[in-house]
Amino acid sequence: MVNKTLFLYLVSVCLSLSMTLNAQDKYTSKGDKAFEGKQFFEALKNYEMALGAKTDDPYLNMRVAQCYLILGPKSKALTLANNAVKLSEKPSPEMCFTLAQALHNSHKFDEAISYYQKSDPFVNKKVSSKYINECGFGKQYMGQPKDFKITNAGPIVNTQYQEYLPQITADLSKLFFTSRRPNSTGGKVADDGLYYEDIYISNNQGGAWSPPINPGSPLNTDGHDACIGVSEDGQTIFLYRGSNGGDIYKSELSGKKWSNPVALPLNSELFETCASLSPDGRTLFFVRAMDFSSQRDLYMCRKTNGDNWSKAIKLPFNTEYDEDSPYMHPDGKTLYFSSKGHTTMGGYDVFKVTMLSGGGWSKPENLGYPMNTAGNDLYFVLGAEGKVGYYASDKEGGLGKQDLYSVRMPISAKEPQLTLMKGKIKDATGNSVEAKITVNDNQTGEVLGEYKSNAETGEYLIALPSDHNYGVTIEKPGKLFYSENVYLTSNEGFKQEKKDVVLADSKAGSKIVLKNVFFDTGKDQLRMDSKTELARVTKLLQDNPTIKIEISGHTDNVGSEEVNQQLSEKRAKSVVAFLIQNGIPAARLKAVGYGSKNPVADNTTEAGKQLNRRTELKIL
């Protein structure tokens, strides 16, 4: 009886063991199939089921470690990769490589180098040498850290899912980003087991981001919709959609409504993404590759006639590895991007290059640790002032697989050379106006950029890089135009000018200051850089053939009143003479000098005197 009981027990144990081993083999087999098909979430689930029953299996420890290195959190990979090596009598090169990757990601660079050296022939010497070099750069950067202050953007913006591709307006008033979270449009799961991408928008409220809003249609659809670029004023958004191999689309804001996204003509049958527009709106930087998983390179093209773009040019600082996320700063010359090449310390690192005066580019500069890590650090954008930026990283300690982080730039960082001009445009009754804003180079007359204010709020924002004499004109049919002069020499740093504008009605009694009409001190001859503004006055009179105008000259109170009176009269007559020479009948024009009699500001300050020295146009 005892022998029979023992026999039955042994049979039961053997059957149970056989079932367990079969279950392990089943989960391992499913895991292998999913892993080979790059379905890493499915692979991880099955491998962990198998590992739960056989924790001392080196192969399973290695595979689970590899899944965590791909999916995150990568910190979980280190113990498992260590187990795989320790549990093997003779660790395979693949196990050594997996441990090297886990050590590399944990910034244990010396140990990582040792295991990279043992990873041949799983990877060839070129691959292992690249990773060994990255470890060397990592030791260098961590030995000389920069004083970045990096902060997780927090649970209002970030979730347990993925947040990436931050895009900001130049004044940091709005944040656009992409997320793969459950409340995406359509609420569907893609082939990779994650929710489809959607675009989200958050507003800056007293220095904190408001709960993000999904703007819905037409920006978001049931498929993948990613925000890959935003104009400095937030009125234009560039989107990625998976059509035609992956294309760039553009949508514009009119009031509170976004237009239906339109594919850019620069798209090809290849994969295109990540678009950044220069401050003048005439150069677009973007990413192109054969397909989504192929090597990515940076390109640029320039706007030609209308809304067309020139042939794309490959940028000279691409490497044989991936480059991604170009971002042209509002200063118009500093381009940030991420790369797996150059001097990266692992994965993607953030670099910057500067456009040189001859049209070339400076050598790429790694922004260093702690902004860059051994993980993937991507999509860096920086406010116009140059103090606060944002980027996405899969670094440890985040709320999800990929989070948004704010970056306070080092105190030693050079201040950008530009003026940020912003404000609201209204009519005489206080209603917001959608107006056309044109920026000219007063020296050459060239149009450097065209913009518009928001129809709902009247808000506008333009970035004006240094070393230009800008004429800014704001106009709307039926209104007198408004002009502003902005001149920022190099090495003056960053300036922000708030200019709320009221457009006067084009009727008798209305007047404007012609801020881009210039005379040398004490002279009455028009300077050449006045021509663009006076051409606009000429057009105003041509478009309105019945109106008559008074051109008046004004001075400050420096010097004798007699001299000031004579100077102001001569200057007004110089303007009238220009208009006559350009076809405007003299009968429609009146020149008057007022000397210093009608000041608009305090003559005791230099700023006030400058405002008092002016040329005005008044409709009679």
C-alpha cells in the first residue's frame, strides 16, 4: 500500500512538473515569437510568466532585461542582465552586450566598457567601439556637469503614458505636445499596443500650465496625429500624419478655430516629420528618412513664390546615425537638434549649431550633462528669452515611459540677440482686429516676414533677430496703417516690447506717426531707409484717390524755436516732395512744420525727446 501511494505521488509530481515545463516552454515560445515580431509588450508579458516559474534561467533573465531596455523602465534591466551573466557558466556575447547596455544606461561607464569588449561577435567591433566611445563621452560630461536645472513638468502635463514633442510659443504662453493616453480621439489602440497619438494644448497661467485640452477635430483624428512644430506666435501648427509614408501637414488658427490640415508641397513618398520654421517664416527645417524605422537626416528648404517650397537640401552636419527634432530658435541663427552620432553619451543627445555669416554652420556642440544622459533626450525647444526650455526624455524617475521636462538654462548661457514684439491690435471702438503685419528691412526694402493678429483676441507676436533696422507695419483695409521702428544692434541682448495698437479709421481728423521716416540730426534730407514707409503712404493715397493729407514735422525743444520751426517745415516739405515725385498730385498734399509746439512726451528725458522728434500724417 505504501509503495502504491508513493508511486501515485511520484506520477503526480512528474505530471505536474511536465505540465509546468510545458507551460514554461509555451510562454517562452510565445515570447520569442512576439520578440522577433517586435511586439515587445506581448513578449515581456510571456517572458515574465515563464521566468516566474524558472527564475534561474539565464536566457529568460536576458530576454526580460532586453524588453525593459526597449520599453522601460530601463533600471529594471540591470539586475536581470546581471543575473543572466552570473547564472551562465559561459555567458554568451549577447548576454554580455545586454549587460553592457544596462550598465551604460545606468551611467556605470567603466563596467559597461568591459562588457562591450566581451560582446563580440554578437556585435561587430564598429558597433562596440561606438558604444565604448559613448561611455568615454559620458565620463567626460558627467565629470564636468553644466548648471542646468531640470524639472519634470509634473502630473498636470505628464501621465503614466507617453508625452513628447513639446512645442512652445516664443513667449512661453502656450505649450503644445503629443501624448498616447486613453482619452485620445477614437480611444483606439495601435498595433504596438499603445493608444494612438493625439495633440494637446496647455496655457501658461501665472507660471503654471493649465490642464491640457485635446482640441479634437480637425487637428486630431482616429489615427496618429502628432504636433511636430509651432510658429512663434502659436498661430500655425505643423502636424505629422501617417499618409503617403509619413507627411507634414499645416493648420492655421483663425480666431478660435483651426483650419483643416493641408499637406505641405515639400512632402515626398518618403517619411517626413519634425518641422521648425525660422522667425521670418521663410525657411523650414525638418526630418526625412526612407521610412519610419530608417536612418533619419535633417533637411531644410526655403519658401519661394506663394506657399511653395524649394527643393530640400540635406544639412551638412548629419552623421551616419539618426538625427532628429530640429528647432530653430527665434534668434534666427541657433539650431538645436538631437543626434545618435557626433559626441553623444548614449541614445539621442541634444546638440546645437550656429548659422555663420557666410551661410555655413558651426561645429555641433553637445549641451552636456545633466540635460543629456545615456538615454534618449529629444525635442528640445527654448523660449525667446533663452532662459527656459522644454524637452522629452525617458530618464528614470519620470511618471511614464517618456515625460516632458522643463530646463532652466545655465546662468552662463549667452543671452539671445533679438527683440520680441507682442501685444493686441484693436480698432477705435475697442474691438479685436485681424490685421496684416509686415516686417521690412529698412536698409534694403526687402520683406522679411508677413504675419497676422488673431481675429478673436487681436493678439500678435513676432520675433526680430538682431542686427537689422526693421520697419514693422500693421494694416487692415479701411484703417490707417500703424508703423513701428525696431533697431537692435548685435550684442544688445534680449528685449521684449509690448505694443498694443489701435488702428485709426481712414477718415478726416485721423492721424498716424510715420515711425520709419528718418532724417539725420539737424538735416532735412530724407534718408534712404525712409523709402519703404513712404512707398506705403503713396499706396494709401493711390488706393484712396479722394483723400487729402497733411504731413507735419515736429521737433524736441533742444535749440532755438526759430531753428526748430524751420527744420520741421523743411522736413515736412521733403516728404511731400517725395510723394509728388511718385505721382501724387500736389493739390492733395499739405506740408506743415510745428517745431516743438506740440510735444507728445516729456522733453526732460532722452526717450521723451525721441518721441517728440517725429513726422505725422493727418487726413484732412
